[in-house]
Amino acid sequence: MNRLLRHRVPYYACLLVIALMLGYKAYLNFMLPDLEALHTRQVERIHAVVDAREAFSFAVVGNIENSVGIFERRFVPMLNDAGVDFVVSAGNAVSGGGEDKYRALEGTLSRLDMPWLLTFGENEYENFGSFRFYEHFGPHFYSLRVGGARLIFLDATGKTPWRWQLRWMDDLLEHDASHARFVFVGKPPLRPAREPMLATASDYLPDATRDALLDALERHRIDIVFSANLALYDEQRRGDTLFVTTGGAGGLVLNDDDSFYHYVRVDKHADGSIAHAVERLEVGQHPLLKRLESLWFFVYSLFYVGYVNFFLIVAALALVALKLHRVIFVGRDYYPDYDVDPTPWLERPLRVAMFTNNYLPFIGGVPISIARLKAGLAALGDAVLVVAPRYRKQPGREPDVLRVRSLLSVGEKREFRIANLFLPSIRRRVRAFAPDIIHVHHPFWLGSLGVFVARRLGVPVIYTYHTRLEHYAHFVPLPGALFRNLISHSLIRRFANRCDGVVVPTYSTEEYLRMIGVTTPTLVQPTGIEYERLREADHDTVARLRGELGIGDERVLISVSRLSNEKNIDFLIDAVDRLRRVCDVPFRVLMIGDGHQRRRLRARIDGLGLRQHFTLVGAVPPEDMPNWYALGDVFVFASKSETQGMVILEAMAAGLPVVAVRSSGIDDVVRDGHNGFKTPEKHARWCERVSELLTDDALRRTMADNAQAFAADHSIEAFATRIRGFYAETLAHRAKYDAAATPTTETTP
């Protein structure tokens, strides 16, 4: 078992434990039969035990807090032997209001041989516990009469309005003939003689509530008021009423003179007299270890009863430990591994399967890039299979393209196809093709299928980052800010890190991937262009186009873009509207491309009176583009969603200087003042640069020559050769990794 596997197995085992525990929590909340109105059953048991006797006894415990080590194992046997008729919790019987805590409490109380009653306390209320208490046990405030005595339970959490409870108690006691009266309220009305450590004002009843309650207690001659919420024992007398704070049945008890384990025994005699006694639990620890043992009981009881939480905590800590061990003790080399030999894969033809969500005849940067790479690899002797959606007007016979039927089409002209990636024929065809490597061009849908197939076939997968997804939020049925600021970057990071290599078109794009956390090896390689073909315009065709478009002596600005929101064409329209007012040279903008925003953009052009200056040409076949570029004097571009701006390189190859809005995909291609200008997204600055090129013929010719020389280094042949070299290096790394994992694996293809 290799080193990576030794970390992965326990890591995923911990994840499995966490998933199982969370599932069990859901099971507790939604699948188990409900515990309903348990207090009703307990009241019936109390009446059955006490019957018509005037004398009885009961025990009061406080702050049980799901304690197993103390309450369940020590107090329950003690109470069963005490000879009391029933037990009352003065509050905080659970450590929290979760379903597992209430289930555990019911299991603990079932070990008592006598009936029991609960006071609704602070812990019962938290974590949405109030509705669980109401369903499982009963009302948050209630009363019962037994053996000539009245027991009243109040809600001190604030869940029930205090004024309503006092009114209810007034009505209850107005004609009550009980000989003894006991009140149970979760929070102490009076502060103890010695303020406990870490106590805050919220641990007591609020002043206004306390004053109203004290008046009612005095008015109705209450004998004893029991409360909890503090891990101590305290008693004070105010008038004829005794106030007892008892919080020593569990929880964080300090084992000193005030905070110790105990319960309170109450005896109500037939003559109406009442006696109470504190029954202390001796834990018998060495004085030096008193506090430590108490703390251990608290931790033990917390984890024992909340075993689901215990396993969750242990699993989470194990995950952290594994991560820290890998970070600290497992050596990592952050430099590329140069000790690989890609020669065997460079010396023989490769078989490459490409997965893409769009392809020709759909016109766009990604389909054109894939078609050029496919052609370049074929020229080098490689076999390529493209898996792409099916279109209505696609070429008739394509032996090297697997067309996939669509589930649906979206867009104004239904130009985006959602391929049916669930067809088993896709996997069968790719498996029969037996690729050496799989190249995906989108981080979702068919791209995800490509990664899945690569894993099943045991071959590496390369991903080309073509598109800045955050600029396509308007296509996604989610809140724009959520997709733009979080989901898009997370999707790219997760997908890229699942691949064996990533191709990026520019260094600024590579920097972006590193910034969002992509650690996969990358190759910076712009898409190649048909450099020679772009320089070979047909002069007769160009002349015909000038006549059809009515172009006279104007300077022509060319732009190529899909008519979509993310292409920032509205900026271009507004800039042209300003340019016609500040530039004396007549000009015309030809916008080549189509898309779902065509109708809206045309209406906007007409509304601004720009029809003579701005023409929406529509889609142009790739083979005709050299003639259209030849019409132009300057290439203009406003999109900020590009990763490389392939059309900019094409325009440069055709001898056009560029004026583009600065963005990540433009920054590495346009060298400001050399082959064009990069401007901020400001109309004035953009117009200034365009005017400069329109009015200065010498500058325009110099920049045109520089642009053409720059584009010459980006031919399809060079593009395919570098991508093929990246394939070979990735295959060499995979072979070395497989050899390290399985020593008997051969390292040659």
C-alpha cells in the first residue's frame, strides 16, 4: 500500500463515520416513533403511588445534564434505595435541546423505580428544544395536586410570557385548599450567598420577572421554591418561603463547600408540616484531584450520553490529525518532477478523446479551438475522437466525431445543446477507441463525463480552461452574486484539481487558477491560428463586400464576438456613439457574430441613431473570415470574459492593430503601444486610442506590422506540437506514479 493510499483510507473512513453519524441524527429526529406526553403517564403513576395518602416524600435534583457517569450510575441507584415516592428535576435535565439528548434522558429516567417530573429549564429550551419538550413531555408550565399538596412548574426561559403564567397561578391558587405548596422554576429568583464562578446575570431571573414572582409567592404562601441552573447548593428564606437552588446532580460540579453532588429529599407529613434534607453524594477522590475528577465526570458524561456527537467529534479530530500529519510529516516537492521521460510517447502516435459541450457547426471560440487542435494533432499523426452534441446542420459524415443526441436546447435560437450524457453508447464508443489520454474542454456536463470515463479507463485527463464562468451568471438559474462570487470559482478549482493537467491560454489566466487554489500542473499555450490563411484575402471578394456594405472612404473598425451579455457589446455601442462626436475621420464598425442579444442590440443602435456607424453583420463562416478582416483598418474588442481572445490573434495575423478593454484574456496578447492599445473600461480613454489610430496612418501601419509579426508565433502547428508534448509529459508522470503504486507495472507504453 503506497503512502497516498495510507492517508486516503483513514481519511475517507472518517468521512464515512461523519456521514453515518449525521444520518443517525436525522434518523433520531425523523424516523423513530415520537415520545408523546410522557408527563401524563408520570402524573398517573404518582397518583397511583401516593393514592389518598396525606404523607409522601419526593427527591429534587438539578442540572442532571444527561450525566451518565454521575446521575445514571451513581444517583439513580441511590434514589431507588431512598424510599421516595417520586423524583422532580428542577431544570437542566439535558445538556442541550437536541433530539439525541432528549432520547438519552428518557433512557436514563427509565432506570428509576419511581415516577418523575421535569421542569422546563434553560438547557431544555436551547437548540430548538422547546418544541421537543412540548411534544415529548408536555407543557412548559403545569401543575398537579397530590397528597394534599400542590406542585407548580413554571417556565423561566422566556418562552412563555411571565405575565400569563402569574395570572394562571393566581387563578389556580385562589381557591386552592392544599396544605403544602411547592414551586419549581428553572432559574433562581435570588442570588446565592456566594456568587458562583463564571455566573452571569442571564443565569438568574430578570429583575422585573423576579419582583413579580416574589410578590406572587408571598401572596399565595408558597412553602418552598426549587430552582437549578447553577452548579451549587444554596438555601435562603424570605418571609415564610424557603428558596432552594440545587444544581448538583450532574454537570460541572467543583466539589467544594458550595458546589457538590447532591439531591434534596422533601418529606410532607400528614399534619401538613414539611421537612427537607440535603443528601450528599461522596465521590471519594483525593483532595488534590477533586477538581480534576469532577471535570472528568463532566466530560465523560457529556461524551457518553451524546455518543453520536462523540463520534462526530472524534471523526472530525481524526480528519484534522490526518491533514496535519500529511502537511507536517509527509514530504512534498512543490517543484515540477523533471525526472520523467516523455520520449516513448513522443515517438509514437497518440489516441486522444476530446469531450466538449459545443462544437462546429456552432461558431464560437471553443469549437474553433478544438477544431484547430484536432487538425494539428492529425497532421502530427495522432488519432482524435471528438465527443460533442448533435446539431441540425452538422456535416454529413464525421468518422472522428461522436455526435450525442440532446436532452434539450436553450438560447433564443436554441444554439446551446444539452447533450444526453447518460447514453451508454458514449462509453462504449470511447472504450472501443481506446484513448491514451482524454482532453476535456468544459468543467461540467460532457466535461464531467470525460473525467468519469478517464477514471474508468485508467488514463490521464487534460482540461483546457477556455471560459471565465463568473461572466456567465446570467445564464444560470441561481442568484447572480452567489454564482459569480462563489460557485463559479469553486467549480473551476474542484474540476481542475481532479484533472492531471490544465492548459491555459495566458499567464494571467494561470495566475487566476493559482489564486483560487488550483494545484494541477499547467501549460500556458494560446490557441493556434491559421496564420498563413488569414493573410490570404481574395481581393475581388473584399471589393464585392465593400460594395454590398456601402463602404466608401470610411475607416473600418472590425469586431468579432457572440452577441451575448458577457461580451460587453453595450460598452462598444456607447463608445462608438461618443467616438462619432469627437473624431473627424469618418468610420464604420462591422460587428461580426450572432447571438440571443441581436434584436435588443439592434434596437439600441437604432435608438442612438448609429445605423450609419454600427452594422451587425451576423455570423460569418470561419473560412470567409480573412476577407472580412481585410475590410478593416483597426480591430476593436470590449469583452472582459475571454481567457485569451483568439479573435484578437486572428485580427493581428490579418494585419490589424487592436484596441481592447483591459482584461485577463487580453493582457498577455496586446502589448500596449506595440501591436495595439489596452484601455480601462472608460469611454473617453477608449475613444482617444481609437482616434489616435484612425488619424495617424504611420502609427497604424507600424502597429499593424508589429501585430502581424506577433501573431506569426502562434501557428496551429506550434500549438498542436506543444499540446502534444504536454500529453506526453502527463503520460510519463502517470506511468511513474503507477509504477510507484504497483512495482510490477511496466513504465513503457
